[in-house]
Amino acid sequence: MAQNIYDISMTIELGMQVYKNKEEKKPEIINMSNFETGRSYESRLSMDVHCGTHVDAPLHMLKDGDTIETISLQQLVGPARVLDLTHVKDGITREDLLPHNLQKGEWILFKTSNSFSDEFDFEFVYLLEDGAQYLIEAGVRGVGTDGLGIERAQPEYTTHRPLLKNNVVIVEGLRLKDINPGHYFLVIAPLKLTGIDAAPARAFLMDPP
């Protein structure tokens, strides 16, 4: 029997949701050739590497941090849990995460109210510093959020920086509206870029084997 595959990526398109609605973060798709001007149809895509669903590299927040190619595919594939945090109104805390008994080596994906809107919400649900510390203590492999940022306005980036310093991979911009909480097998496939701070990615879940 075919295994279910659940796409949890944002669609890259004109007018899509971008961080703080900044013009410079919006993708641009330009038609370079079509059947009226040439013999083939070709398009050019220009976009921020933090646009849509993407993987952050340590360089994004850490001076002299590792770049995107240092995150191995092995780190981006494996067992994952989607947590129902739709009741959280502001920031995800340690107390919100403790009941879920996080396990070493698993991926944790936050399903929040962020997943239910296609418009950028300046008050999006994010991860507080004490929640990030609990992820580190639990030894999770990575964390994914359905917000376009894992933190909102914390001084000194006190969510990003501790996670990245402790080799917890961060994926932002997931779409989890139609995903039930529970156990899955996660695959994150970033573009094969090098020397930079992030990469757009296709992300999907499969039912566990």
C-alpha cells in the first residue's frame, strides 16, 4: 500500500506571505522567453533565501558560523513529532513543551495558529528563550515552526543563537494546517547551495514505517 506523503512547504509565488511584509523579501518571477518571443518558455526566479519554507544555517545569527552546506542530509531526515500548540497565544514556553516529553534525536514541529492564515501576522506565535533551552536539554535534532521566524523580537536573538550554537537545526515557514498532531517521518530537502546563511526547502512528512 502506498505511503501517505504530506507536503508541509509554502508555495513560492507572487504575493505570498513574507516576513513583516517586506518588499525586499517578496519573490520576483520574470518571464524571460515565451512562445510569442521565442521557441521555448523560460522564467527567472529572484528570492530571499529566507523566503517561504527554509533552513537556517548558523551563519544567519552567529558571526563566523557554519554555512548552509554544513548541515547534512542525515540531520534533515528522520523521526518527527507534530505538537498541537494551537492553544498558545503568544510565545511557546518550557511549560508548554514539558507535557510532550521531548526525546533525544527527534524533530519537533510546532503546529500553532500561524498555520491557519496566509497573511503575515506581526503577533505570530514564536518560541521563547526558556522553550529553546528545553529543546537543547532534551537533545532534539531539529525544530520546525509554522511561523516565518522562530522568534519575534527578542533582544540578542536569544532563541536562534542558543539553538544554532547547540547544533539544533531550525526550519521556518512550515504549513501544518491540515496535519494531525503525532508521529511522522520527516524529509527536508533544501536547495543545494553553499557558503551562505540559509536555503529554501521542500519539506514533507510521511506516516511512520
